[in-house]
Amino acid sequence: MANLVITSARLVKGADEHQLTMPAGVAIVAGQYVRPDSVSGKWALGNAAAAGNIGDGFIALNSAAIGEPVTAVKGPCIVDIGEALAALGYGAVVYLADADGTLADAAGTVSTKVGNVVPGWGAVTPDKLLRVSLA
């Protein structure tokens, strides 16, 4: 299993009803898997190490320090996460990893599918984009 290294995230296609903006309860980096914390009501990082850590998952679109606003999306939508998907083939499944907020090319302890790699045509060769299927 290889964790994906994500440094940016940009919504390519999706509707406003699939977005949620709340304060960060922890430092968050764009592209991380986040979930609403059941106690604070702020974003927390989710992971697949245990079922209780998965929560209602979203993908963060911006980086933020504690207390700053973070907008995150869930499926159905398409997100550009830079070169993080370069080594994966089209159709490959992207999972939640056991490490906080991290996506991977293989399932963590609790198998949680985040989405699939899809082509995005806007140039001569397609970009690899993440079709988020979190619902």
C-alpha cells in the first residue's frame, strides 16, 4: 500500500449541496480526508484504522490552521489533487488510509473507498482526477 502525497485540491465538477464549510479543529492540508467531529462540530481528520475514525467523510479543498474555515466536498464530484494520482491507472480505486487524513492506493484496516481515478480532458493528454464517491 502506498499513501498518496497530496499538496493541493481543486473542485473540477460538483454542486454546492455537496460542499460544507466549517472551522478546522486541527491543522488541515488541502486534499486530506476530513469528517465533522461529533463533540466540537469542527473538522477532524478521519482514518481507516478503526470504524469510529471514518465518520461522514469529505475531501478538504483548502489548507487551514486550527480555527480557520475549511471547505470540503463529498460525492458525487470530481477533484483535481495534482500529481498524487500519477502512478495510478484510470479506474483505480482510491481508499482512506490508516494514517490521519491520508488517501492511499490500497484499503486501510477498515476498507473505505473514497473514489476512482478518472480522466480529465482539457489538454492534449488527460489529467488524472479523483471522482469522489463519498455519499
